[in-house]
Amino acid sequence: MKVLRTQEEIKKYALAQKQAGKTIGLVPTMGALHEGHLTLMREAKKNTDVVIASVFVNPVQFGPNEDFDAYPRQFEQDCAKLEDVGVDAVFHPEPSEMYPEGFCTYVNVEGEFTKKLCGGQRPGHFRGVATVVTKLINLARADKAFFGQKDAQQVCVIRRFVEDLAIPVEIHMVPIVREENGLARSSRNAYLSPQEKEAALVLSRSLNLAATAFKKGTVQVETLKQIIKDEINKEPLAVIDYVEIYSFPALTEIETAQAGDIMAIAVKIGKTRLIDNVILEG
Ligand code: AMP
């Protein structure tokens, strides 16, 4: 597996692949890789000739009081995992390589939907995501880029700017990968103590309760939200950031739910903020 650290290196690598007639799949990550990330890599391998992963903790998408410094960094272990699944190249730049002196251009998706959910709680977050993803797609000359449903609003934002700016890339969304006990895999799970990890099961449990109620005929959004909130509130270590049900992918307000809508939650377990979601099935 090639390790690429500079813009020049990745540009050269991507151009050579294109000239050889290969299609390129891009999988952006912030590292501390787990089975969720590796599933995206496998999906990329199935759909493209050459897979470029990126491992970059993007400073621009973190707020001033967020966990940029604490975010787990374990590049050597990440490389071993990426080799294992057959990724062809990993791009691992320094922040100063991605945002050199003079950098001043950002991609800002302005739709109302970006102000909801995580966008409401993390101002500037999606501006940072959209900017770095645009740059990565360009550098990698990606034909297809792969993202997880785990960050469903991120997929909405990316699909929007790709369409609005006519960026020639196909966006693929991969379902959430969970531990056997239901906890959505996340690099941030590493922050949790054993007791908090147990408490964190309340996220998927509460969503499953509402999904089951929906399947049995409960469609009132307020009722479904209350089922989720009641379950989370039973867990003493959990504090709700938001519990929402919207249409997907437009993320518009709805009063009654139908298949395809999304139930999305953010919950603090101790100091760690976790997100999870379920797209309703009929
Ligand atoms: P991150 O490193 O957290 O920025 O995540 C990189 C990519 O992996 C994003 O597209 C995430 O949505 C995706 N991802 C993270 N966790 C999961 C998961 N549990 N299941 C599926 N995709 C995931």
C-alpha cells in the first residue's frame, strides 16, 4: 500500500491511475479505524479499480471546545488494517499540507437542513466537512466516494454540494456497522469507560424501540420521539442533545412518519457525545 503525504504525491498517484484507465474510489476517514470504516473500504473495492483511503483529522470541522486534540491518532495500526482489506493507497497529510498559508476558500452548504441535528449543535462543522471532502475528491480524482449512514446528515450535505457544484463523483452511502450488542461503531467509543460503554447501548436500544413501534403502526412523530426520549432518560449516565425524526435525505419536518424517514439522535454519555440513527422500514 502506498503512503501519500503531500498534495503532489496524491495528485501524481491519481493521475497515473487515470492514465492507466482505472476508476478510483475514495474513502475519507479521520483514522482510529474500526469495522465501520473497513466496511466502507470493502464496498469501495467492490465498486472501483483502485481505492484511496484518507486518514486526516480535519481541524476545520472541529469547534473550539471540541475534541480535536484528544481525537485518537494511530496511523500505524490504521495502515495495517487498510493493507489487510487491500486498500491501494492511503493519503495522510499534515494540516499545514491541506491548509497551507494563504488558504481561504471554503465550501458552505447553506440549506436550512444544515442547521438541524449536528449542524445546529456544531456551528461550522459541515463547512469544514464540505471543504475537506471537496478537496479530497479533487486530489484523488475520485469517480466514487464512500460514506457511512452513521453520519447521515453528512451524506445529505455531501450529496447536496456535489450536485450544486456539479462535481463529477458518485456518492455511495453504506449502512451503519454495529457491535453485536447494537452499539454503532465509532472512533469516539474509545473514550468510553466500561460502565459508559454499557450505558451507551441506550442509543440503539431506544431507536429500536421506536422502530418496532413504527412497524406496529405508531406513526405520530411526537409519539415516536417520546418513546426514544423515555428510554434514554432511564439511563442515568445519558444526557440527550437531540432526538429528531425527519424526512430523508431532505431532512424536512414531518408530523407523521413513513418508511424512508430518519430517526436521528445525539446523546452525551459522560463527556462523550455519540450519534446514532435508523432509517425507518415499512
Ligand atoms: P470518521 O473517521 O468518523 O470521520 O468516519 C469516516 C467515515 O466512516 C464516514 O463516512 C463515517 O460515516 C463512516 N463510519 C464511521 N462509523 C461508521 C459505522 N459504524 N458504520 C458505517 N460507517 C461508519
